[in-house]
Amino acid sequence: MEALDSFLWSDSNHISLLRLWECLTQYPYLPRLKNQNVLLAAIKEGVASPAIANEVIQHLTSLNGSNVKVTLEIEAEIPDFSGTVGFPDEIVRTVTENCRTLKFKTQEFEE
């Protein structure tokens, strides 16, 4: 997979989940996943993994005078079905409340 770094990250330090899924399904030399849920589960597990804190952040914060910043960006798009535009109100309300509870600095929905 390291050989693909220059291709996947050529013009940015990130790619969208959609682009990653497209690469995984389009190129036969990349790992095969059963479906998108497998990819999402792997990402959720990675984000929630204590290994990030134990194996990366802990070492960086142990340096005298270090200032470590961890950020998480979530971007979601939904298709326009039957003329409905934007996220359903109940989803906006739930996500907004959860972000507030989790003490996210910012969160917003755009139409």
C-alpha cells in the first residue's frame, strides 16, 4: 500500500471516504472489502482506538514543552431523493446535541 501513497495523497493530505471506496473497488491490487460498512467500521474503530492515545499522542505530549493538537473533521453528503434537500430535522437535532455533549468546538450543517 505504501507504493500508492504518491497516488492517493498526490494533491492533498486527505481523501474523501467516497474516493477511498472508489479506489478500493476500482483497482484490483488494493484490498477488497465486503461492502462500505466494513470500511466505515474500520474507520470508526481507528478513531475510537485507545492505540492512538497510547502509541502516538502519549509520546508527543511527553516531550517537554510540546503542544499537541488532535483534530477530527467529519464531512457527510446525502443524495437528493424525491426532492428532499438537506438532512432530516431529527438527524440535525440529534447530531447537534451529540456534538454539544461531546464538546465539539464547532459543528454546522449546510444545505
